[in-house]
Amino acid sequence: MRRWVGIGVFVRSILLLTCAVPSLVCEAQQTAAPAATAAAASHKPLTVDRIYSQPSLSGQLTRGIAWTPDSKQLSFFKSEGAGREAKTELWAMDVASGQRRLLLSAEKLESVLPADSGRSTQATGLGRHAPAEYQWAPGGGALLFQGPTSLAWFDLKTQASRILVSGKETIVDPKISPDGRYVSFVRNHNLWLVSVADGKERAFTEGGTEEVRKGELDWVYPEELEITTAYWWAPDSSAIAYFEMDERKVAQYPMVEFSSPVGEAEE
């Protein structure tokens, strides 16, 4: 008998709450109505012209975000303008205060690395040239910039840049040694080192080929597995550990290069 009494009280409470809800909803709608009307009046109608005009409704992604070695600042690329008038600069923001400062102007950023003759000259909206990739030196006093076939060192104190590596062969996966004395990179399927002090290069491995890669990944690892490197510096800069990948038993397979206007095949 007590069970039925409890259920009855519960049901009556639900009914009372259900009756009260409509009045609460009406009161809330009446309160929110003026605010909604004011907000709607402040918005302009979305037209076809507005959809395809600047600034883009999709917003602008911040590119090249990197922490400084002391974790107190964030650096990033900032672009203004469009087409051939676009300019890209490198800025830094203090995390605690939000204060921003210019690291490299657009003109200086374009002059750090030599022009790449293989890159398309068509305007991309990123400036006359797409900004190079960069990384901070361990002490925070310099930046390493990477182009398709070159590496440049930029001293933030003197605002001077110098080319460390330049040539026709593609350079990938550059890294600064933990002590900041060397820069390692992969070229022609081998690991290389260049001294920051004098720019002298030397091969760290020998015998690398397209089928026997030393410190270099095959395409499937970064493409499908998000593995982006095949070598690592020791914390004291005394050694480098690297993968040696033997692909000699893997058959070559042609694939259509979709960016080619004539459907060229790529092995």
C-alpha cells in the first residue's frame, strides 16, 4: 500500500511540474524576444556578393605556429592583402600578456632564402612566395628556415641571415642539434650534417639509394601512419639514431600523378 502512495505523490509532482513548464517557457521567450530582435536587426542579409567577397566567411587560419624554446612566446605567420599584393610577416606573441611583436618583415622574410626556380610564380594569396618552414634554435636566438633545396640561418639579434646549404637536390627533415652547433637533414637518401659556425657539410651516412633509405621514410609512413621522421638526435648531441629501410624486395608500382595535366605516371 505504501508503494502505491509513493507513486501517486510522484505522479502528482510530475503533473504540477508539467503544468508549470509552459508558463516558464513563455516567460523566457518574452524576456529573450527583445534581445533576439535587436540581434537580428544588427545582422545584414547574406548575399551572393558577400559570400564571394573578402574577408572570407571561412576565416583565416594561422600558419606556422611554433613555440619559442622557453615556452613564453608563440611565433606565427601573419598575412595581409590578396593576390600579388599579399604580404606575409613573421610575428611573435607573449603568452602571458598577449603582446605581439614583429620578428621578420615581409621583405626580409622573402630575402632569407634564395628564390626557388621550380616553384610556381602564380600568385597564391600567401604573398609572392609561400613562406618557408622554420624552427627555433635551442637558445632562442636564431631561426632555421627551410626551402625546397636550401637552408638558411637567421640571427635575431643582428637581424642577419646566411645560407647554410644550397643546391639543386631536395632537402627534407632538417633538425637542429640539441646543442645548436649542427643542422642535420636528408638529401639523396642519406643523412647529412652542416656546421652552423662555418657552413661546412659532411655526409653522416653513405650508400643510400631510393631502395635503401638511410634516415628517410618511404611515402606510406607519413602519408598513412603520420610518422614524420626516421632519425633522432641524442640529447647530448653526441650521436644520431636512424632507421635504415631496405625496400629492394618491394616491387615498383606506377600511379597516376593527378596534378599532371597530361596524366603522367609516378613510380
